[in-house]
Amino acid sequence: MYCLSLRNELMLPVIGLGTWQITDRVIVSDIIGAAYDLGYRLIDTAAAYSNEIAISKAIVTNEINRNDLFLSDKAWNTSRGFEPVQEACKKSLKKLKTDYLDLYLIHWPASKKLYPYWAEINADTWRGMEQLYKDGYVKAIGVCNFKEHHLKKLQETATIIPMVNQFEIHPGMGQKKLVDFCKELNIIVEASSPLGNGQILTNDTIHCIAKKKNKTPAQICLRWEFQQGIISIPKTVNADRLRQNISIFDFELTEDEMRIIDEIPFCGGIGIDSDEVTQFG
Ligand code: A2P
């Protein structure tokens, strides 16, 4: 499996298993076992996904050595602040039955719409993340859904710049400006919903390129992300799709094909604006 190196030289696999909306214990166990056998090592979860206990059981059931996995988890919005984020991480560690996370992320920045002091809240939460890193509870720290202004503000107080920013990226939602800004800061970009939550897989342009390359639409999307140096964490509960999603290293998209995909207009996905979000608090 190809990996990208974080600023602290920790190696992050370029394809991981997204686990959003997978909560059933049997399904979690089956899919993690199958993913591991296929070569997946990065498992992406979040406190908000309510599957940490199921994942810990899956690791035991499938007799997977914890140290062979790259476990990535996220602190939910109710855990913002220096102390709360550290408590949240320790709770997640207990649920996952491990004494460290490979990567810990802030799930959402404090929303401008709800918090006039959003920047201070993010700074304080980030201090807690830095503490977790210094204390060895987590091997790397990062954020999710942070836009350029969130990152710039954080830079004013941070002693460690986030190592990763995970946000929605897929054809139709390339977020080039933010991707480039993260790259300038040496922040590794991770695509959440790299298949647009499955909604972009019927796009005609993607289909046309998939047919030409003798690949599936999902493979075209994931290859497009990989060729931009972006990590993807596609979610699936289907063994055949699991295999497809990791089999993207035996072909290449041409510059023209990359550009054509870049130009696809928004055609589905989650599309939440982290400044506007109110439903998550
Ligand atoms: P399923 O779990 O039934 O396979 P994203 O990762 O962008 O959120 O997309 C996840 C969605 O895409 C899920 O609905 C998943 O459905 C579907 N999906 C994942 N991989 C593939 C694939 N290779 N082909 C078709 N659909 C896929």
C-alpha cells in the first residue's frame, strides 16, 4: 500500500476504510476482516459514528494485531476545549481498547454562525490536541472541515500546525484552493466522502472515462484523488466494492482526463459548509 508521510514522518496509507454509517457489529467485523485481508490498514472512525466498540471487537475477532493498523478517530463537537477534548480522546481509547491512536482529528471547527468566539474555541481545543500528542496518546493530530480562515487563525496560536485536514473532496467538489493552501502548509489532505457519498458514481463523464479505462466509476474517482496526492477513505459494506476501491494502482489518468474530471460541476455529495453548519452545534 502506498503511503504519504506526515510532517512527523508517520506514514499514512493513501486508501483507508471509511466507517461512517456502519454500526452493526457483525457488519463492522466482517468488513474490517475483509478489508485487512485485502491490504487496508487505515481505519477511519469518529466518536460520532458510534462504532468504536464494534471496531475494537472486530480487531479481536479477526485476530488483527493492533500495531498493524492505522487507527484514525475524531473528537465530536460536544468535546471542544482544552480539557474536554483530552477527556474525549481517553474515552475513545477505552472504547477502542487501545492505548494510542495513530491520528486524532477535530471533527468540525466551531461554527461562526453559533459562536462569536469560534476562533478562541478552536485554539483552545487545539491546545488540548497538542497536549494529547505531547503525552503520547496520539501519534499525529489534525482537523476536519477547516477552511483557510480557520487554519490561518489557528496558526496564530498553535505550536504544532495540524498534520492532516480531512474534508469533502470528490469530482464535482474538488476544493482546489483549500487543497493548495493545505499543501503550502505541509498539511496532508484527506478526502471524506471521496465518492460523493455514492452520488457521483452515475455521472456521465465519470462513466465515460471508466468505460474507456476498463475501470469502475469509483476507481476513477479514487485514482483522481490519488493523483493529486490526496488520501481517500471510501466507505463500503460490500466485499466486491472494497476490493475495487483499493485496486487503483495499476492504471493512470492522463492530464486531459484529470482536467476533464476537475471541470465536472457539483453533481452530488454531502456539501456541508462548516461556517454555516448549525445542526451539529
Ligand atoms: P455500499 O456501502 O453499499 O457499498 P463515500 O465514501 O463517498 O461516502 O461513498 C460511500 C457510498 O458509496 C456508500 O453508499 C457505498 O455503498 C457506495 N460505494 C462505495 N464503494 C463503491 C463502489 N466501488 N461502487 C459503487 N458504490 C460504492
